[in-house]
Amino acid sequence: MNNLLDRWRKADPAFKAFLLGVFFLGINAGVISSAFNNYLNDSFSLTSRQRGFLEFPRELPGFLVIFMAGLLAALPVRKWAIITSLLTAVGVAGLGFLSPGYSSMLVWMLLWSAGSHLFMTVESVMGLRFAKEGGQGRRLGQISGMTNFAAIAGAGSVWILAKAAGPALYKAAFLLAALASLASAFLFARIPSGGGEAAPGGKRFVFRRRYKWYYLLNILFGARKQIFLTFAPWVLVTQFGASPALMASLMLVSAAAGVIFRQAFGELTDRIGERRIFIADSVILLFICAGFAFSTFRPLLYFIFILDNLMFATRIARTTYLSRIVEEKSHIAPTVSFGITIDHAVSMTIPAAGGLLWAAYGYKSVFLAASLLSVAGLFTALAVEDGPRGPAVPAPAPVTPD
């Protein structure tokens, strides 16, 4: 513990401000991920088909990330972070207090989603700028681990409120999430000018044949991610009667495990290379699909739900892979944004198709179909070559106050 505190005291002040901002924004994410499905079920009584189609508007801001990034290209990414925090704060507050009907809920959900999706670019780009050469995975793992640590606070808050707040659960939880996002905006604003700002260099769009496997990995992840974000918790809630407290507990365990797992995952990526990580992910995904399709043993379902949440850490490997093959550092922000956009082009359509498949053949058919993604992911992973890194993304220059 003393060693950890000593390392924290010696850390770059800009990085400390960023990491604390990530923590408070992670509380927002932890609250939403724990409570959102129960909120939809309790407040609007959605069917499985309606739940599937809801993912189209929820994921639309992810598809539009490349356009949002283009509009913000002249600003340093430090300011992107402030904007994302404010958007999530307004959106989640609207969900809690200004959503008397389904239509109004959609408006606030879109604002929250816009902020959370834009931050995916911020996290990756600033994480690389704060990293030393050869340690990109480790740095991204630290940031991702902090997000998971924050999710413990968010999920734990939902668990406590589920016991104590009664009918006021969602208002109380979403108010907490909004306040946490405002705190993150304040901390991001304290990052000194020039401290890891990662200015994109004015580039709004980059498309290179050299990055084709990165694009395909994002497409496959978009499909895989959305099936499990949408239908795995929906199965637990609607088919196995999982309560808000239980869902919060599962997210709490996932987040707690992720604090250590994601940091170790980042270091492992630096050590063995992205190709082996992608291959292992494909094999694990096949196991997860089989579990949801064929098992009704609840402890196993809970375990693979947690495992799938942990394996979302492959985003670290995709980012370090891009940093290794990138032609120039100014390509990173627009390419990450484009990757998120094509990820979400898939994310917007897969849940609707999955909802129709569920309605026609039952929920197991959704996960049998998802198993095909593991096969496609394996072939893509085999095509990825490990090799020397491309141009290094430099560490930030020494920070001077504004």
C-alpha cells in the first residue's frame, strides 16, 4: 500500500487528474449498467422485441462518434472529456427525473449515450499519450482498472439503494450518477493545458487499407458486445427472475474482478502480443455462447455473465494493436473514432435482429447465432500478425499550469 501511495504522489499531475475524472465517470457507468435493464422493465414493461429495438437509438450516438469527433477535431481531447461528462450528467438526470413516458426517456437516453460513447475515444487516445513506449497495454489497463474500481462504487450504490430506497430507487441512483459525472467534468477541467491533451491534429477522418484488421475486429466486437449487453442481462432478468439487487451484485463482482484483471490483461497484451489475445478471446466467447444456450444452472450463468464482462477488456488489445500499426500519431484519434462508428453500425442492427430471433425461436437461438461470431473472430485473429511497433506515440511533454 505504501508503494502504491508513493507511486501516486510521484505521478504526473495531469494523469492523476485524468484518472480521478475517469473514476467519477465510471461511477455513472456502474449505476447505469446495474440499474438500466430493471429500470426499463419496471418503468415501461418492455417486451423482448421492444428491448431489442431500443438498442438502435441507444447505440446511434456510437455510430455518430466519427461525426462528433469531426466537429470537435479542432479542440484538444482534454476538452472532449469535459463535454462527455456534462452530456452524461444531463442525460442520466433526465432519465431519473424527466422521463414520464417512453418518448421522453429516449431523448435523455440519447444524451447520456452520446457522452459515454464519445468518451471511448477520449479514454483510448489520452491513455496512449500518457503511456511510455512498450507500455501502452499496461497504461490502458490501469485506466480500465480504475473504471472497474469506480463501477464497484456505482454498482454497490445501486445494491444499497435497492435495499433502502424502495420505489425511489431509480431517482436516487440516477441522481448519484449525475453528480458523479459533474465531478468528473470538474476534474477533467483541472488537467493543465498541454498535459496529455492528445490533440488530433485537425484530422476528421482516416481510412487506410493497412488498418483493415482493426476495422474488422471492431465490427465483430460490436456484434458480440451488443448481444451480451442487451440479451445476457435480459435473459437473467426475464427468464430467471434476477432482481435489481442481484444484477447490481453481479456487476459489483465483475467490477471488483476487473480492477485486477484489466491491469493484468494490459500487461499480458504487452508481453505476448495482440494476436494471441484475440485467439483466446474467440475460444472463450464460444464457451460463453454455449453456456447461455444450453445451461439453466444459475451459478454457471452468473459466472459466464461475469466472464463476458471481463473479456470486454480486449478493447485494450485492439487499441495497442492500432498504436503498433498506425502510420502516424495523428491517425489515432480519428481511427479510434471510426472504429467505434463501425462497431456501432453493427450494434444498432444486431439487437433488433436478436429480438426478432428470440420472439420466433426463443432466447437460446440468439446465443447459438452468436457462436458464429467466435468462429469469425478466430479467423480474423489468425490473420493478425505480431510485429515491431510503428511510430511511437510520445509521452506528454512536461506540464506547465495555464
